[in-house]
Amino acid sequence: MRPLIAGNWKMNGLGAEGVALARAVREGLGDGNGVDVLLCPPFTLIERVARAVAGSAIAVGGQDCHPKASGAHTGDVSAPMLKDAGASFVILGHSERRADHGETDALVRAKAEAAVAAGLTPIVCVGETLAERDAGRAEAVVEAQLAGSLPEGFARAGGVVAYEPVWAIGTGRTPSEADIAAMHAAIRARLVARFGAAGRGVRILYGGSVKAANAKPILAVPEVGGALVGGASLQAAEFLAIIAAAPVAVA
Ligand code: PGA
């Protein structure tokens, strides 16, 4: 399985700096190296970033989409619109959207269905809060999120899961490698139980305070199929160093 290193720019980037960042990643990456690379800029930059990386191995993704393809939903953006703008992936159910916009598992599932129908690869985020981990409920919370957020056919459609403990996002704190390994093994077991053999092929990304300095050991943890990188994806050199730390897939 090829690792996937995805940059989640969140609500950061105006035109010139966003395009410059995408170009710098493109130039630093060269031909690519057995690692899939994805940039997820804000909606306003998808088309410009897609143009900046056109012809390279870098893919572009959105950070959310509406469950409907079109209609009276002021301010929302649909999956076919993302696709039309040049995206091939979309991040769904990020903990910031679950918290800021009250997104439920059922809504995330509907969005993932819309993404697949539009020909986008969904990256569905799951992860526990610190209180849930301290209460010993981390795996139960994540398993419930998986059960509720992943639509039928998710694995066959090439869907990606991102495990992002809420307390590790933007905090500089990361779980131990043993904790990451345990959670990723639990997620893999749920995926195989639900989707059978196709569940073995789902990439499971780790996200939460990944940076160049900690990427290598995290990306070497069994069942970690890449990283979803927030803050550190806003600096080309830092993001490129994370990509370089990914174990290259053997054919
Ligand atoms: P972070 O964010 O790398 O800044 O912790 C990760 C994410 O929210 O996807």
C-alpha cells in the first residue's frame, strides 16, 4: 500500500501564498517517490492549487462537502463542485467540523456517500477527546464513529480513514507509538469485520501534531498508512520532510 501524506491547510492561505506553497511542494517533490501526496487548501484556492500542481503526482482535496449535489444551501459547497474545481479527495468529519458545526456521524456518512457518488475519495476523520481517552473509552468512541460515519461500499470506493485524537490536534502532543498502534489495529479490525477483504486495503492515516521531527517513528507504526498534517503542512520544507520520512511502498 502506498502511503498517503495529506496536508490540511484548514482556513489558511490567500491566493499568492497558497499558490507559492503548492509550487514549492511540487518543486521539492520532483518526480514523487512512491508516496501519494495530497494538498487540501480552502475552497477558494482549490482551482488555483490544482492548476499549480497540474501534471505532477500531487492531488488536491477539499476539506468538507455538502451531502446534496446542488440546491438551496447558502454558503455550502457540493462534492461535484469540488470535483469540477480540480479536487479528487475530500476530508470529511474533521473534529473541528464535528465541534464547530455540530456534524454528526450520520451527516458525515451522507457526505461520504455524496463524495463517492461524485467520484471523490473521502477521507473520514475519527478520534477521541482527552476526557474519553482518560475514561478508557477511546476505542469504543472511535469504533462508534466508524460504524456511524462510513457508508456501505466505502472500502471498495478506496475510502481513507484518518485517526486524529482531538487532544493531539494543534497541541504539539502526540499519543505514544504503542497507543497509535493499538488504535490503528482496532480500526483495521473494524474495517475488516465490516467490509471483509476490501477493509484490508483501506489506508488509515494518523493525524495530530505530525511534524518533521516525529514523522518517521509515527509513519513506521504498523497499520499507519500515512499522515494527515495540519500546521506543519503550511511550510513547504517541513511538509516535504514529512513526505521524505514516509516508508516507500514496495511493489
Ligand atoms: P495538526 O492538525 O497537524 O496541526 O495537529 C492535524 C489536523 O487537524 O488534521
